[in-house]
Amino acid sequence: MADLLRISKVLYPSNKWNKRFEIDYIKAYDGDTIQATINGEKRKIRLLMVDTPEMNYDKGCAQPYAEQAKEFIEKAKKV
């Protein structure tokens, strides 16, 4: 067990980037990006290891399945 703990510390060293935060979900931009409040500050957050079709708000047309990916995130936040 001690070896497993030692390995996890090497693979996942403690730093400011891998801490858990309490967030208040605001909205989903698409299937891999959300807006949330962290410590009273609104933030745009990319979900790690998630890649979904883009909504392309600036171009006016979403990629195939982008709406479904966004809906999935919106439903998942209710769980």
C-alpha cells in the first residue's frame, strides 16, 4: 500500500492545479466547456480529457452533435 501511495504522489503531485474546488454551476457553453463560480469569481472552465464538437457561436453553425453534447452536460450537472 505504501508503494501505491508513493506512486500516486509522483503521478499526481500536489499543486495549485490539481486541487478540488466547490463550484456553483452557471451554464454550459458546449459539451466540454462550462461557466461556474469559484470562490465568488465567474470562470470559464474546460473539462479535462473531454473533447466534443464545437458550437461555433462566432460562425453561426454548430458542428454535428454539438447540441447533444451540450445537453448532456446540462443534464449531468443535475445529478
